[in-house]
Amino acid sequence: MAQEVGSAAALGSSETFEEFYAREFQAVVGLAYALSGSRSGSEDIAQEAFLVAHRSWDRIGGFDQPGAWVRRVVANLAVSMFRRRLAETKALARSALGTRSTIPELSAEDAEFWAGVRSLPRRQSQVIALHYLEDRPVSEIAEILGTAEGTVKKHLHDGRRALARRLRIEEDEG
């Protein structure tokens, strides 16, 4: 373990992977859950992202914000999972099962909101989840997603408008 600390220190950080994992895991699972809608799937997504980070911790641990890197991986994995689940749902619907499960342990309003978020284009849903679930500022979201702040603002604006239409919320209210 002393070797891990030493190699991370050489890159500018003294945090071990274990410390990083303990500090970030719950928040990353929350982000994965918001993006995927699956409690068990969110843990799998988070674990997969942390596994990738662990394999390259000598490099990732030296980043200014390794948490941003892990969140980018989670955002990308959640999109892959969502696409896979969507294809499965369509196949089931074609099989005339017609049943649809709801998101567990969320109020009806929360379930409707996060379902709306997941129905947005990929970047809009990622930006909305990072902004509203994790209360991240535009600059951090831009860093996490590897995009410009102006792009994040545009996705946030477009995502809010699309959600307002989907959820039938008047934009003038407030």
C-alpha cells in the first residue's frame, strides 16, 4: 500500500484508490441510478467505472479531479445500459407482454421526472442529472463530460425545455 501512495504522490496526489472509492462511491451510484433508472444496474455501472479507474489508478489518481473522470465513464456506461434496456423493452412489447415496470422507491412525481430525463437525448440527460442530482455547476459538468461550458449551458437549457413540454409544466410558472 505504501507503494500505491508513493506512485500517486509522484503524480501530485496522495489519495489511495481505496480512499477515493470510499469518498465517491455513493454519489457515483446516485448518478448512475438517475441516468439508468435501475437500482441494481446503477451499482453495476458504478462498479465497472471504478474498476476501470482502479486498473489505471497510477494515471487516473494523478488527475486534478479523478471523480470527474469516473463520472464521465458512468455517464457513458449508463447510456449503453439504457440503449440495451430500451431494445429489450421493445422486444418484450412486440411479444405482447405489454407490462411496464416502474422505478422502485420513487414517488410518482420523481419517477415521472427521471423517466423524462432518461427520455432526453444522451447529453441532455447527463447534464440534467449532474446539475440537479449532484448540484454541480456548469464548469464541473463541462469537465466531467469533456465539453465546453457553453455546450453544457445549451444542453441544460434544451433539456429543461424538453422536460417542461414532456411533463406539461408551463415555463412561465415560477
